[in-house]
Amino acid sequence: MKKVLIISYFFEPANFVGAQRVNSWKTYLPESNIYPIILTRFWRENQTNLNKIKGTKKVDVSINDQFEIHRIPEKWRFRDLIIESNKYIFLRKVLTFFQILFDILYFRKSQYYFLYREAINIIVKNKDLDTVIISGTPFHSFAVGYYLKVKFPHLKWYPDYRDQWSTHNYLKDNGLLQGILAFLEKNKERKWTSNASKFITVSENWMERIEKHISKKGLVVKNGLDVEIKNINNISIPRNASRLCISYVGTLYPYQRIDMLLNVIKKIKIEFNYDIEVNFIGINALKNYQIKILNDFPELKENLTFFERMPERNLHEIYNQSDLLWLTSFNEMKGWYPVKLFDYAKEGIPILLFPSDNDVMERFISECSVGFAFDDKNEVHQFLLDLLFHKEKYHVKINHSKLNEYTRKTQSKILAELIKNE
């Protein structure tokens, strides 16, 4: 089997979207005769914060016939003590700013230098290893690939962009300090990827933008569904004649227009005295949106239920009572396939995309026949009324063949071809 070293700060058993991508490569690359060696940090089961793990001093290595995993401890610093105390907010911000400066300007003091040191040990022990993939975020970990290539010129290495980094639409007008960091990062991004063979990313639109910025060729390896397509069943809705339940799962961002659907639901409540239930699960990663939503829509207080972030296995109780799984566009951002899109699709429950992105999400929903996309509030209003008051059931006839193109298994085969043929 051909060996590949995959360096990813996020990995199982942490509960981060970023961990799922590399987890799937670990699972499916061996089917293409590729032996992944995963290098990551220690994580607690279902960990949802970035806190380091105390008491871990030695590298933990798990080896079997299909893959191996190297989990290494991070050095505990004063900043970590401050963060864990959940006090001294200003001091935390100052220390974080200087840590980011170190990450950009002084590699030996970078948070990710510990990955570089262990990667050297792995490469020295595996004489036949000539391929390295580094999955970002954190994008500063791309420096590891740059310096590994300098030390081992025979290596081919590939930065994996799970997000866009400095070509992201929303990295602008964020103040002087953010502007300085953005300027420095743009230049470092070009330097750190300058000796990469190619780069990997998750959509064609992003690939084109990153190619222009770093002057490297890209390859699209999408995120996807980690499920056997044949096991996805069409769910008929509404499930219960006396209720309608819509669920939103995952982080909310400031540029998502959730107010548009909530206003439609409020209008239906006023017009028909009908309570459409809405579940929000794990929306507060960036700020406390629960308070904002309740303040903005006091009329819907009895309609809304909020849950903390939870492991996927616990989500099924929510899914089993949901008639629609809700997605929104991300304002003007194009080319974004959120992982939530694929997580929803594998449930067989119709997706409601409103407002639509008029781009890749809408196209995916249409081509795979997994839901409904709307831009007009009147159309959504009528759609929900039809669900509520018409006796016939709605369901989508899933295009299993098209959906199969978006499985993590299929996407891993695309990555395998890059590893074997470059």
C-alpha cells in the first residue's frame, strides 16, 4: 500500500465539522490501496472547544493493517490557563493576538510547530513515504508543509482548503488589527504554499479563486455523505397531521437571513393561529443567537426550542420528529457546500433551502431531488400552507444515482487518484 501522511489538527473523537473530512479519508483511502498515517493532537470524546488536554505527555500511536494514528500532546501555556479560567477577557484577546502573530511570523513559536517535529519523526521512520496532505483550518498549519518540503525535498505536499482563508468574501472591513493580520496572512499564504505540488479544496468556485491567489493548480475533493445511498429512504411529510416541525442544525453566522422564514412562520401563526415548531440545535458557536432570536420574535416564544450542540447519534431523536431540515444561503457567498447540506441529505427528510443561494446548494438539492429551494417569501408561505392544510403527503423522490456522486467514499476515490498518480 502507498503511504500518505495526513496532518489535521481536527480529528476524531472531537465533535468538529473539520474532523469529519479526514476521518472519512482514514476510512476509505485503504480501499484504494493507500495507507493513511494520521497526525493530530489529543482530543476528548465529543470535545467541542479547543482546550488542550492536561496530563498528556507522550505520543499515542495506534497501528493496524489499514491506517495508523499519531496523537500528540500540546504544550500547556499561560494563555491556555487564562482561557480555561473563562476570565480576563481583555487579556485573553491580547494573548490570542500575539499568538496569531507568532503563528504568522515565527514558526518555531507557532502553535503548530509540535506537528512539524512529530512529522519529521514519521517521515524518517517511513523511508517510502513521499506524500503529505495538510488539512486546514487552522491554515497556519500550512507552514508545516512548507518547512517539511524544505527539509525533505523529495516530498510532494498538498494543502487542503476546507475553507477559503484569505480569499474569503467576509474578510474585510474588520478594523485595523484584523486588517494587519489579514495583510500578513495573505503574504504568508503565498509563501507557505509556494512549494506545494497542488492544493485541494471543496468546490469549483473556491478552487478558481485560490488558484488565482497562490498560482497553483487545484483539485476539488468535496465533503459528502458518509452513508450507503441505498439505505436512504424517502420520508413523507407532514409526519403528523396535527403538527409541522422544522429543524435547523449547526452554527449560525451573522450573514444568514433566518428572519425571513421566521417572519413567514409568524404570519401563519397570526393568520391561522397555527403553531409551526422550530428546533435550533447548536447555533451558538459564534454568539448567543438564542437571546437575539427570542428578542426579535417574542410572538414565537412557544414555537421555538433550543438545544445545545450534540453528537450526531443524539440528533436522530430530533430528525425523527422533523418534517423539514432548514438551510439558508450565506448571503453573497458562492461555491459553499456546507457539510450540513450532506448531513441533511442522508436523512431522507426534505431539505428546505430558504433563502436560496441560487448556486451550488440549490443545484445539489435539485439534481439529487432531496428538497425544496425558495427565494420568494410568498412561495414559502404557500408551500407551508399546503403542507398544513392539504391532506395529501409530500415527499421527494431521491435521485440515488446522482447522490452517490457526493458520498465521502466516492470523493475519497478522487483524492486517491491524486495520491497515486501525481
